[in-house]
Amino acid sequence: MTAFSFNTTTTLAKWCLILMLSVPVIAGTFGAVFPAMGYFPAIGETQFGLHVFATLFDTPALWQMVGLSLFTGLLSTLLAVAGALVLLAGFYHLRWLQTIQRLLSPLLVLPHAAAAMALLFVLSPSGMILRLVTSLSSNESIVPTSWWFPYDSEGISVMIALALKELPFIMLMALSVLSQPQTEKKVAGYYRIGAALGYSNIAVFFQLILPVLYPQIRLPILAVLVFATSSVEISMLLGPNSPNTLAVSVLYWFNHIDLSMRMLGSAAALLQVVVSGVAVGIFIAVERVIAVFGSHQRLSGKRHSADLWVKSVAYSIVSAYCLLIVAIIYSVVMWSVAQYWAFPNLVPDGFTFLHWQTATASLTLPLVNTLQLALAVGITSVAMVLLTLESLSNTRSSRSVIDNVLPYTLFLPLFVPGVAFLYGLVWLQQMFIGDAIWVNTFIAHLVYVLPYVYISLAVSYKKFDMRYVHVALGLGKTPAQVFFKVKLPLMFPPIAVAFALALAISFSQYLPTILPSGGALPTLTTEAVASVSGSSQRLSAVYVILLAGLPLIGFALAWYLPRVVFTPHRKKTNIRDKRHTHGA
Amino acid sequence: MALKLDNVTIFKADRWLLSVNTTVNNGDILSIMGPSGSGKSTLLNAISGHLSPPFIMTGHVEVNGCSMTTMPAHQRGVGVMFQDALLFDHMTVGQNIMFAMPQTMKAKEKEKAVIDMLSAVGLDGLEKRAPNELSGGQQSRVSLLRTLAAQPNVVLLDEPFSQLDSHLREQIRTWTFEQLKHRQIPSVLVTHDMDDAIAAGGEIMELSSC
């Protein structure tokens, strides 16, 4: 490959990436505008007007749906952010932090659907916690007669589940920012200076570190908020029945047998964009208030920030997660091999592998679909992102406008609610690509996977020692040779992690699978969600284990492979040893 | 092969940073000294083709009368060495050196050349080792062998000895300069240490901080 064509390839990849991120989202959103405005030729509706919106606003309980979306989304995000910050404040300067990081990381890659299902096993009226309480107490009256989890009409269950799921994400995002060499040095310096001025570690965190950290995690937090106000899986599995959150209703209208309901769904999808936007507005207002309050605090000269309180909350959060994780693993594993498990027994009445057999028999197709999609999405996304980053790292040419646009397009799929653009996208895909279910689903997955792969690899690219590149170019190697023979092998560990991340995100996609495929491409996640409404709790347990295990296998490989591949020693010595034996 | 820096002037955005006008003859080593921020490494980047904004260069970098000013880095034949050996960890010691050899050489020739090069500097039989199994001094020597294997027109040394212990330092330094002089390669050395510059035995240039 000549230098010219390699240069062209990377530039091309950059354009593909930008188009891949922006076209489906923008076109998809417009695809929802037409049916919402009354134009839906498939059922003979060609009259533009606002009548669909009129119907939408006449829908009983619409504002209750909107309220639920706002309440669950906003409160869960606020709780998750507060919780993550309290954990960081309480533990950042302690060795404990690594243990907590390891504890929370698997939760990050647990699909939302699996997380909701796992909580059902632990928190529902017949769940592990109430079994424990009932069996341990001799006093019958301690057992509550009415229980809030799941399906409570206030949406508390959904809110708690979202908060539990988002906290690890925000926490690990913050840790990755804090681990960047420059920030790490600065933070260490602030702790020393703060301590010298008599501030406690926790006060230093809130008054000095947080102002450095927060601007860098703000965008991901807002993306979490948009997701939380519009997510489907958790509200569908744990939310109240009528009405549920707006996003679940959108999905319901879209999937209604009566095609005219799709117009209502499209209008509601656009309303969802507004609702998520309002949530972001409220969140920013809350930020402002806290910022004003925070600057007063800083000037007050207080050397402690309710240290005892922060510490006890931090320890409570960690204990709660430990308790939950142990309870989830225990109950899910037990349920998956249980014959019958009467309440409030702590151990099933008998054991059987029947559910695993039933599951494995019906699992082949979903598993194959899941793996095919994930591998295709993983390879495509990692290749696209690497070439794009290579194009951007070409410092000889100055940055063009498009390079400055790129960071914003990355967040586009994360800031436009999925329910809003995915249906429009499906509508357009059917018009232009036809019924190519697999390709359509692949594109939808790619849209969600690319931003995370990009963020993860961009950090490693920034950390890469450019002197290796200078040395290799000085040896007369072309930029293409340097990329393939030096950069990629040396960056293999982070590339493997990014690939595992891509697989995990693809595994977990529910809406971007069920919508473009019209349900005709069963994956582990869609089957798992379907299994909840089915009768067998035992089968659901098997699904939760598989959904939790599959991403972990990916990350285990990402950890193991760099020890074997691109390390010069093992293979070479083996060959030499063999030669010696042959010679002898 | 002589390196000519013909009225090379470097600006940081609009601000003047440094001007150099000199010729380094074959086998000579030009030593550049000066406080940090005076643009020592930037000058090396300008010669190797890695100057990036906000730095701008005027004038010409010539090798044997040919201007390299607009050439991309990989076509210049300018080998660079840093204070770290920067051996590629995913290759063996031998592969590191073979990677640098010209593509016109056959695999067998390369293998033989590697064995000869290593034994000439007392590193016999290390070709199958992983770089990180070598001591610091051994890594520095392999790093220079790798640079030389590419048959460079010019070699740039960016404080290459500052990571080494003092007793190793003199030994590696003497050996490095011998190798460069023996092969008649014009070189530029950036250093903080006057001893390095004196040992190099060539012109010593002091950059001022601006």
C-alpha cells in the first residue's frame, strides 16, 4: 500500500464513521416526523396536519407517562451521580478503590434487561431478600404485607434499578478520566496541597478535585440521563402496568397490530425527544444551583465536608452492592437448577438440570445470531475507529473542520432517544434497503457501539508513545507499515478491551435488535426479555447467567490474549526447541 | 553524505524560536545544547520531518545537496534515537533489527547480518530474546544496531545517554560515537551534559532560551 492510498483509506474511514453516526440518527428522527405529521402512505394517510398530535394529547394518562419518564430518569441519574461521587470522595485516596472498581466493572457490562431480571430474583415479594427476612425472623409480623417492588405505580422500582445500573458507569467513567496521566498528577498534587492547608481528604475531593473532574464527565452523565428517561427494558420489566413510562408506550404503539397506531407512536416518539430535552434542562438547572452552593462552601474555609456522613454513605453503598451481588448470584444459580422452591425456604426443594437442557436446546439460534452480530459489529467498529484515529493523528496536516465536528457526532446517538430515531430508521431502511433484516439490525447496533469504542480507543491512542512512531518512520517504514506492524501490535491490549466492549454492548442491545428486525432476529437479550413474560422463572435464571457470562468471557479473553499474542517469547522458543530435538 | 542546515529558522506560531546555519560532515557529530524550552528537540523534529503546528520552519534541510524539506519523514532516511531504547516489545531482539533492514535484502541475508551485528558488539546469541529480558545497556546497544541496520543518511540522538548509570554511560557513549564515525554518518546530538558534547568531538552549538 502506498502512503497515498493509506492516507486516503484513513480519511475515508473517518468520513464513514461520521456518516455512520449521524445519518441514521438524523434520518431516523425525520423518519418519525412524517408519520407524526399525518403522512403514512402504507395505510393511505397522505394528509399532512397536526391531528395525530391532537390524538396523542387526548390520550388518557399521557402526562402520567411523561411524569414517570421524567421522575425515574432524573432521580435515578441524580442518585447515581451523587452515589458515584460519594464513593470517589470516600475511597479515591485509599487502596480499597481498586477492589471497588473490580466489584463494579462486571455490573457495567451486564445488559440492562439482565440487570432488571436479576433484581426481580432478589427484590420481588418472593425474592431472596424477603426469603431471608422471613426465615430469619420468628416474628411473622415483621414481613410486610404489601411490597413496593416491582410494578409500583410511582416507578420507584424502575428508578432504583436504573440508579443501581448507572452508578458503576459514572464511577468508572470518572476513574478513567482521573487515570489520565496529567489529571492523575494534578489530583495527587491537590490532595497534598489540600492536606497541607488542613483540609480533610473528603473536603479536598469536593472542593478541589470535583471542579476539575466534573466538566470532563458531564457529557457522559447527560447521555446517561437521556438514556434513563427513554430506556425501555428496565421500565418494561419493572415498571407499572398502566400507564408505564412514555418510551414503553411508544414501543407498544409501534408494535400494535393496528398500523394506524404507528402514527401515534411516531408523534409520541417526538414527544420523547422533548421530554428527554426537558430532563436535561432540569438537570442543568440543578447543576447551577449546586455550583453556586459549592462556590460559597469553598470560600467558607470549612476544612471538612460532612466527612462522617460521606464515609458512612460510601460504606453503605458498597455494602448494598456486595449484598445485592451475592444475593443475585446465589438466587440466579439456585433458580437455574431448582425443581421447586417454596417461599420462604432458602434452598430449593430439589435440583435438576432440566432447565439448562431446555434452554440449550432452544438457544442455538439466538446464540448464533447474537455472536454473528456482535462479531461483525465488533470488527467493523474497531477497524473504523482505529483508521479514524490514525487519520486524526496525522499531525503534518492541520485539523480540518470535519475533525472538530467529529466529537459532537459521537454523542449524537447517545443524545437522541433510541425510541425516537430507531423506528424512523426502520421505516427508511425498508424503503431503501428493503427487508434485509440482518443488515438493518447490524447498522442499528453499530450506531450504539461506535461511540463507546471510539471513546475507549481514543484514550489509548492519546497515551501511545509517539516516539515509537518516530523511530519506525526514521527506519524508513511507510505510515501504513508503522500502523500495521508497530502501532497495532503494541496497542493490542487496549484494542482487545475495546473489542470486548463492542461485543458486550452489542450483546445487550434490546431496542436496536427488536425494532429493525421486527422481532425476526432472536438474540439472547430479546429471548431473555420474552422469557420474563413467559411462565418459567427457572428459564429466566438460565438467561440471566448467560447474559452475564457472555460479556465476561469476552473481557477474560481480552485480558488473556495479549499475554500470548504479540509476545515474542513462547512461540519462538518452542519452535527452536523442536528443531533441536529433531536435530538430536 | 553531509547534512546541511541551510538558514534553518523555526518559529512557534509567529514567535522566533531559533536559527541554525551549519554543515555536518560525514562522520561528524554536531552537539546542540541549551536550556529546556530553547527548541533542541524541535530542531531535531524539523530535520526528521516531524515538525507539527504551531511550529513553522523556513530554510532548507539538505543531505548531499538534496533538499529534504518537503519530504515525508519515512523517505528521509533520518534515524532517531531517544533516551529510552524504545525496542518494539512484540518482536524479538533479532526481529527488531531485521525490521529495520532494507526490503531489498533476503530473509537469509538478514538473519546472517543480525547474527554478525550482534556478535560484533558482544551480544552473541541474544537474537531470539524478548527485548525486556535485556539489561538497560544491552537495550541501548540493540537500539543503535537497529538504527544503523536501516542504513540511515543521518542519525539524530535526543539525549540518548541520560537514562544510563554513570559507569555504563561513558562506555555506551564511546561505543555509539565510534560506530557513527566508523560508518561516516553525519549526526546531531542533543544533550544537557557538556561531557557528552566534548566526547562527541564535533561542533558544539548553544541555543539560548528566548
